[in-house]
Amino acid sequence: MNEVYYEKGGRLALLNIGLGLGTFIQVLDSSIANVAVPYIAGNLGVSADQGTWVITSFAASNAIVLPLTGWLSSYFGRVRLFVWSVLLFALTSFLCGLATSLAMLVTFRVIQGAVAGSLIPLSQSLMLACSPPEKQGATLGLWGMIVVVAPVLGPIIGGYLTYNYSWPWIFYINVPIGIFSALVAWFFLKDHESTIVRNPIDWLGLFLLSLGVACLQIMLDKGKDLDWFESNAIITLTIVSIIAFIYFAAWTYFQKYPIVDFSFFKKRNFALGTIAVTIGYLVFFGTTVTLPLWLQTEQNYTAFWAGVAVAPIGVVPFFLSAWIGKNMYRVDLRFLSILSFVFLAIGLFYQANFTTDVDLNTIMLARFIQGFGIAIFFLPLVQIALAEIPQEKFASATGVFNFFRILVGSGFGTSLSVEVWTRLEIFHHGRLTEFVTSYRPLIRDFYNRMESYNPVFTSDIINRIADNQVEQQAFMLSTNDVSWLGAWMFIGLIPLLLLCKRVIQKKTSQ
């Protein structure tokens, strides 16, 4: 801001809600379309594989713009950029709902992802800039709660709207929220624009970054469908992405006005905090993807009930995030982050003991335990990473910070976890099949019981039934392995936090 500007009381609460909703609709939209892909594909007359471009197109354009937030906010102003981004997001959401072909929908999703790219870092920086120092902990708590709860609500809301109305409503829901957010932000902040600095545009750097991120995101999203590096398309995307990033890093290093400022990584806390939150988010997102996938494919859950099963992870953050934000000054943030990783590891270790007979309550309990870890996951790590960043560079730093968290955390987290989950299923399926032989009394007894149960069952039918049982057990063991691996990865991150410098927090008002 050009001048110090703080709001108080009800005005501050309304402003934070308005700014927070900008983050909410962006994060919500990154997951709400996932459950609707089969319905969108069927309605538009395309295959389910083609329908996934609805997700890929949004993620790719969003990832490109995210690290550009600092440059964009300097060029246009933080307030103006936020207001126009939210309004354009609402407009493109409405156009997505009106789309009558896949090409039209993907085009609008590309634009929607691009205009939404700056919303997360901008809402965070504006909320903190407009909150008095004694209220910033609670403000950060509200922002952290939104970041955690929105992706949990996405599949539930998306499933409900798709099943009970139609898929366009997953986009229409953004329109009133976006308009409200933009109006509130403009009403309070129109006279408090940030300093506008219009340095020369690094067009080559922008092109290299866009090319590298787009190829990487498409490679991650389409890798499984195209059998990864057995596909020439995936190999080409990977090579182009690597070359683009190498040239971008070299080119940016020597630029006076770089499109993305990577100098923040010279600060120890920013570098270690970004690594910790990125890997932690990768594990969190990976286990959040594979569990509902297992429930839907092997346990006969609908998309809605799979969303309900994993939703308890957002209950604790919803109620405690603001309180935790106000009271973080009482403890060393490094130890608070360690406690977060311990809770997450305990919840995943518990989850790693599921069987095919697991009930909904047990699944929800495991996710509820992890919720205590998520409630204190983002806030301390954000404070640790950004504590040494000057206010005027906050938008740029949060853009870079969230770029790695979202692209590597959710992008790699989704693709890597699904691939590991699938590969482990193949491994367990092979090992279990070794034990299914006629030389084992239990197997002979199973075949005898099936034949006596229904005399028309032939050996081929019984073999298929046995193979289905083996597959179900293999996917269960694979799901447990992913949880077990995630738990140990959280434990392994603890020494990284101890290398960070202690951040002194100011006491916030109670």
C-alpha cells in the first residue's frame, strides 16, 4: 500500500471475508470439477479421457500465472489486479457453464485459470496488509482455514450440484461469490492502491516460464493416461519442459528486471520453509487423492460419500485456525510445525491399517486425527518462510512460495501418488496370486464352497471371482502402503524444520 491502512472491528471482518472468498473460489475450483468430469464428457459427447482436459487446462494456465503475481501486482497495482482477477474469474466461470463443446469449455477454463493465478497470494498479502499487527495472526488463521477447507469441500459440493442439478452449476456457483468479493475489496481498498512500478517486461523470460510450466503440467496430468515414458508425447513434453526451465533459470539470473524473483531463496527460512511446505503438501494431497479413489473404485462408495469420508480433515482447521493464528506467539513455530507433522504421521499410521471391512466411522476418525495436524500445518510454515520478507515484496514472495506448493505439491502429489498406488497394486497382486494355488487347503476349500453354492459356476467363473478378491486386497494393501510411506515422509521432514531460524512472533489481541 502507498500508506499504512488498517481496518478494525466489523469492517476488518467483512474485508477479510471478501478477500478470503477470492482464495476460496480459486481453491474450490481446482477440485470441484474432478467429480463432474464423466458427466461433462457425456454431455458434450467426448470420452472421459478427453474430458480431463477440463482439469488440465485450468491447472496449467493457473500454474503459469502464479509466480508472476509479484510482477503483475507491481505493474497494475495489488488492489486493481485482485478486483479485476475476481471479476474475470466470475465471468469466465459463467461462460464455462454456458459451453456447448469441449473446445469452448477448455478455452474458457484456460482463461479462468490464468485470471485466477494471482488470487491466492494477493488475498493473503492484502489481508495481512490491512490488518493491524495485533490482528494479523487471526487473519492468517482465517486464510489458512480457507486454504485447507476449500479443497475438502470441492468434491462434496461438486458431487451434490452435479447429481442434483447439472454440471454447469459447479461453475455458476462462483459468480455471486466472485462479484461479492470484488465489490467488498473495491469498496474498502480503492483509495489505498499499492505503488505501481512498471519495469520493462522480460518477454523471453515470460515465454520460457510459460512453456516450461505448461509442458510440465500437461505431462503430469496426462502421464498416467498415456503410460508415462512409453509415450513419445510424454517424453517430448518432459524434454521441452526441462530445457525451458534450464534456459529460464540461466536467463533470469542475469536479468535486471526478472519476471520472477528467485532471490528469496537466499534466505534460509524461505528456502527451508518452502521445501517443507511443498513436500508436506505433496504427501497431504497424495493421500487425499488415493483414499477416495480406493473408496470409489474398490469399496463401492459414490463420489459424494467418498468426499464425506475424507471431509473430517477440515473440521478441526475450520474451528481452530483463527484461534491458533492468534496464539502462535506462545510457542516456537518450529516446534508447532513439528507437532503438526507428528499428528499427520499418527493419522496416516492409523490409516495404514485399514482392511476391506473398514467402516465409514473408522475412515472419518483417521481423517479427523490428521485434521489436528493440518490445523497447525500451513500457518507456522507460512510465518517461518515469509518472516524475513519486506512488506513491499510480500506479494512476489507469496507467489513464488505458493507456486512451488501448488505445482509441485498438488501437481506432483496427485500424479505421483496415483502412479505409486497403481504400481504397488500390481506388486501386491502378483505376490498374492502366488499364494492362490490348488495346493493350499484354504484355496481348495474356497473352490469347493463356490461350486456347492451354485452348481452352474464353472472353473473360469470361480477363477474370475478369486481374481476380483485378490485385486480388492491388492488395492487395499496399496492404499495402506501409500499412507505408511506418507507418515514416514512427515517424520523425515522434522530435522528440516530444526535447521530454520527461530521466528519471534508478536502477541496478538485476544
